[in-house]
Amino acid sequence: MRFVTLDEFIAQTEQELPEATGELSGLLRDIGLASKIVNRDLSKAGLVDAILGDANTVNVQGEDVKKLDVIANDILKKCLQNSGECCGIASEEEEEFVAFKNRKKAKYVVLFDPLDGSSNIDVIAPVGTIFSVFKRKSPVGGLCTLEDFLQKGSEQVAAGYVIYGSSTMLVYTTGNGVNGFTLDPSIGEFCLSHPNIKTPEKAASYSINQGNYNSFPDNVKKFVDYCQDSTEKKAFSLRYIGSMVADFHRNLLKGGIYIYPSTKSSPKGKLRLMYECNPMAFLQEQAKGKATNGKIRILDIEPTALHQRTAVYIGSEKMVEMLEG
Ligand code: AHG
Ligand code: MN
Ligand code: MN
């Protein structure tokens, strides 16, 4: 069978859109390249002491930063600055957004979580990279501004993630369905392996840190109880690895729901709207699923700060609706 590489796919889909200028395509190709470099460094993590372990710093969220978080952040930043199409970035690992002084003519900004689930690195469990792309609001020719980044998720022009698991896969959308590409390490190319992903309507599993049960809101407690109740139906499987990308990926392909509610220690939720929830919500909706914070659609939340957090219920539509009550 003739396979289609990520670059070929991006070029083909661009041809189908008469208004496309090729700039977004170039940007997506550069993100693909950055993730191959991150993938290469991650695969050595278990071997190299100098790479593995704490960087002895805390990130802007007050959490421990593993060295690979910093390495992945730098790789993405560099690849995006080298790309002619990106005028600035915001990252979970950077306090402020970064405006690229040499890219004032570029049209897009990219927000990313360079390494999601980084506590999984020490135990060689899956981690990921999540990205979100917006068209800038400020005029082309000047430096990008905060308002370019603080846009509602519904304004995203592209979003995706890379999962570094038993194999490496890049999944993305530009608002015209969701496609997944598996990295063939022998040729160093992402190849189309999961075209037009639609999440199964019937959920098989639920993903939540159930150790926090006592501090969940009542509706979430009730839902978790329902998932376990096997009197009327088969109980759902609980699957939770502690890396949103990995838990989300399983649910996207097999059907399920990922929940990170507000808890006593994280009253606003733990996950970040701009780097984690918005891009995943865009993908989930494109795959015919649903994403809310329990009150409104994630993609309709008006952001007020780069590092803002939100509760998130995301997955198969019926499960999300059941949880919303
Ligand atoms: P990150 O490694 O980028 O800080 O993200 C970790 C996030 C998310 O990926 C994961 O689902 C969640 O934190 C796990 O949180 P708990 O350990 O509280 O369950
Ligand atoms: Mn994360
Ligand atoms: Mn992270």
C-alpha cells in the first residue's frame, strides 16, 4: 500500500482549499519537525542521567520542572522561530508570551504544552506535546501582542498533539476533521495511519484521578458512582495514567470520557485552558465528541490570562451530557 506522509497530506489538503496560502501548512510541517526532535531526545531519557531528573526549578505554575520540559520547550520555540510563519509563542513553561522580533510579518501565534504528563518520564510511561494555533489580531508588521493569544478556543485555526508512547503519533485538526499520523522511525516520517478519526459514541472507559473523590463536586461523585455501578449495566473501565494526552488519546479512539473537575486543592480545575483544554476540545468536537467545563463549552470560554485553569469534562457526547446533568 502506498502511504501518505504528513507533509504530503498537508500539501494535498491545502490544494483542496482555494483560499489557502500555504502559511499554515508550513507552520504545521515545522511543528511536525519539532516533535521529531523532541521524540529523539525523549527516547534517550532512560539512558542519560544528564537529561533525566529535576531541573531544580519550578515552572510558572509553581510545579517542579523536569529537565525534559525545558528541553522540549526550547526545541519547539526554536523550530517555530525558524519557521517563517509564526510571530510569537506562549508556553506552559514561559511566564510571558514571547514575540519573535524577526517574524513581524508572520500571521500566526502558537500556544503549547511542550511536555504533558512529564511526571511519567521517570517511569517510561507515555507523555505528549499539545499545540494550539491562532491567527493574530494585531496588525502584520508589528510585534505580536497579548490579545493575539487571549482568543476563545473557537477561534483556533489548528490544534493537535503528539503522543510519545509505544509508537509516536501526531494527531491534528484544521477544522475539517481529525487525522492521525504514526512516526515510522525507519524513514523518519509521520505516515497517515488514522484518517478521519471519529470518537465512538459508546464509551468504554472513564479517566479521572479517583483518589481525589472526596473533594469532587457532587455531580462528579454521582457520575463516578454511576460508572462503577454494575447492577443495571456493565461497569465502565477506569483508565488513568496521569498524562492528559495519553488518557485523551485512548478515549478518542476507543470511546470514553476524561474528567479533571474542580477539587479542594484546585478549585478552578488543574488543567490549563490555553495549552491543554482548548486544543483538546477542538479535536474532540471535530471527532464528534464534546468538551465543557460543566457549565459552558470549553471553546466558548473567554480567556483572561495565559495560564488560566479550568475544570474539563471531555469525551463521548453522551457521557459528557450525563455528567453535566
Ligand atoms: P503537565 O505534565 O504538563 O504539568 O500536565 C500534567 C497534567 C495532565 O497531563 C494530567 O492529566 C494531570 O496533570 C494529572 O494530574 P493529577 O496528577 O492531579 O491526576
Ligand atoms: Mn500538561
Ligand atoms: Mn507540561
